[in-house]
Amino acid sequence: MTLPASGQISLNDVNVELGNSGTAEIGMNSTAVRDLFEIASGEIEMSDGYGKSDTPPIATSIDYIMVAGGGGGGLCAQNSGAGAGGGGAGGMLTGSSLSVSGSYTITIGSGGGTRNPPGLATGRKGSNTSMTGRTTVIGGGGGGGESTSGSGGSSGGASNGDAVGSRTTGQGNVGGSNSGVPGGGGGGGAGAAGQAATGNPGGNGGSGSQSSITGSAVYYAGGGGGAGSYGTSNQGSGGAGGGGAGSDWTLNNAVAGTANTGGGGGGGSAYDSSIGQSGGSGVVIIRAIGGTAASYSGSPTITEVGNDFVYKFTGSGGINF
């Protein structure tokens, strides 16, 4: 409800508006009352409460980010001497001050999985993330495993002189190339291309993009690192935004992309057929400007930032305005 716009406002009206029992004790100097009356300090007149409400309005515009699942790192043939490419980050899109009305169904893309030895293979592509009535972002391409790297939002890094797959324009960047050297290229990120492999070390994954939609600056959609070869501790690092590091030559230590960032998985090396790791799942974050959603489904994390409400979906659901 809303406090009366004219006439007398009773303490019972104030209690009910604040969700209390109408007969509960109430202090006019309390934070809850001051917030409701929008009087930070000094004396409060009951007329200051005319038309005020403790219930946020339904937002009519939003900011959002959408990130798809990251691609998995590649796998090389045992003892071939090659390092596999890192997985490409899931595609990432952002929007601001967009008008909304009605219902939107949200699907969160999963990270691309690994492929098990024996043999060699490009990592699996991440799954798409979508919001009906808005857009779809494309899952990251898998890292190359002595084969062309996968295409996607960002493409995976190349291995063993093979080609780099394509990226989705406006959603990500290409993976690092490979001119026939042992190391694997880094997967592309939303903010930068993957680093090329220029020798035995693996290339670093491309950096993701930073967003402050939640009230804190966070990177999303970093590329996976390429695997190193013929040496220790020479794996490519994962890109900022959840990208996993590649494997070095002597250890099966590639790192998976971080969940709900869309980061690419690290590539595996050929030593004892170490495998690449899975990409991280995607995410959708919606910031309702100056209000709240009318309803939602699923299990989003909801935080209040100033007068805005932020809904973070790490699993599929829906939201209504």
C-alpha cells in the first residue's frame, strides 16, 4: 500500500506500510521511518509522508550482461610433442537502459566438456545462453587438439600449426594462432584475443571484459590458457574472467574455467595424454533500474544497489516486469 496523499497519517498507517503490526511500537527517529519519509535528519512532520511507499516500483528499464558457456580445452595425442589450445570464452553481450515489459525466459549455457584419451581432439563447444525477447550469446569454441580450434563466441586456441576457428562478431575474440610450434595457443576472451604460441610455452588466454553491474567490478568471459610442451611450468595462464590455465609438459594440471563466468578451459599437453579441462558455465545478470521485478522464477541471487535491484541467474529461470 501507500501512505495517504492528504489528510491525516496515523502511526498505524506507518506501521502497516513498513510491514509491522498496526499496534507495534514505533520510533519516528528510526532508520526505517526516516527512509520511508525520505528525511535523513531533523524533525519529521507526518505530512512529509504524503504518498510515500515502502514498496519499490516495478522497473521499466534494465541494464544486463549475458555470458554463454566457455569452450573446453583441447587434447593432443600421447607423446606427440604438441600442446593443445585453450578453450575460447563464451560470448558476452551487455545492454543498458533498455525498456522492458512482460516476461523473459532465461537459459544458462553450460561449459564445454572434455574429451578423454586416447587420441587427439578439439575441445567441446560451450552451450548458448539466451533471454527470450532479448538475444542469444554463443558458446565458446573448444581449444584445438592438433586440429582446427572450435568456433564460438570466442574461438579456441590453435595447436600444431592448424587453423584458428572463427569468433562471433561483437561477442568475443579469436584464439591464439600456432605456426607449427609445440605450445598451444590461448583461447580468445571477450576483451582480447588469445595469445599466439611462439615456442614451447603455451599462449595465455585472452582477457575477459569487466562489468560493474552488481555494484563491484568483475571480469567475465576470459579465455583458457594453452598447454606448454617440453618443459615445466610453461603453461599459458587463463585470461581474467574465469579462464583456466593450460597444462604444463610434465603434469596433468590443466584448470577448468570458473563456473558462471563463461571462462574457457585450459588445454592439455601431449605428455602422457594429459587432458584439457571443461569451460565454465554462463550467467545472466539483470539490474532493474529504480525498482524491482514484478516476479521471477528459478533461484536468482538478488541484491539491492542504491535504488536498483540486481538479479543474478546462475541457473535457468525467468523474470517478469
